Amino acid sequence: MSGETLSGLTRNQTLVLTALERAGAPLSAYTILDQLREEGFRAPPQVYRALDKLVEMGAVHRLESLNAFVACRHPDCEGHETAAFAICETCGQVRELNDAHLAHHLRDLAGKDGFVVRKSTVELRGTCATCLAVA
């Protein structure tokens, strides 16, 4: 999701989203804070407030296993119920995957226990094709 397609963002939200879009890897809130100090960021709550809103809007995803954030790479992601990520444990590359069948399967699986899925995030950890080719 491009920062250009999001209207109504605050200055802080725009700066945080831009930092994530430019990053080659997931960023922690503290890394974002360090990168944005020259822009007037002084404390973690400034970053966390911006991140919370960006996650809510679907512009950013939180990777629980890394305690880090990535900009969404799919248009209209806020409409997707399930986000999946392939995380390379060798180089740190994160690739966002989108599969409607996965969302359907997870919804059916949870539904067997009477659970209604609102949103889900799947994190796959392993080795990317580039790192496998080098090995």
C-alpha cells in the first residue's frame, strides 16, 4: 500500500509509513524512533501511536515473532482478513503473501470450534530462494 494512496494521515503517521516503505527489512519501533529523531520524534509513544493507527488502517503489519513492523505491499490490504509472511532466517527478508484459500481454510478450521475469525496473521519462518541458492 503506497503512502500516496492514504489520505488524512498525520505528519507522524506519514513519516513512520515512509520509513517503513523505504526499509529493506522489518523495523522495530525503536529503530523507527532513531531514524526519525531529526524529524522531531523524541519518545516511543509518538511512534507507537502512529504505528497503531497505520496497522488499524491496513497500511502496516506487525510481525509478532520479530516484534517489528513492515509496510503493506498489497493494495487494498485493509480489506484482507488474513496476512501471511515468509520470513528468511538467514538474510531477514520478509515477503508478504496473499492467498484467499488460506483465509478460507483458517476461517473453516476455527469455525469447527465455533470461533469466528476477524483477522489473522501467519508467519512462516525458513530460508528464501536467494539464500538457498547461495548455500
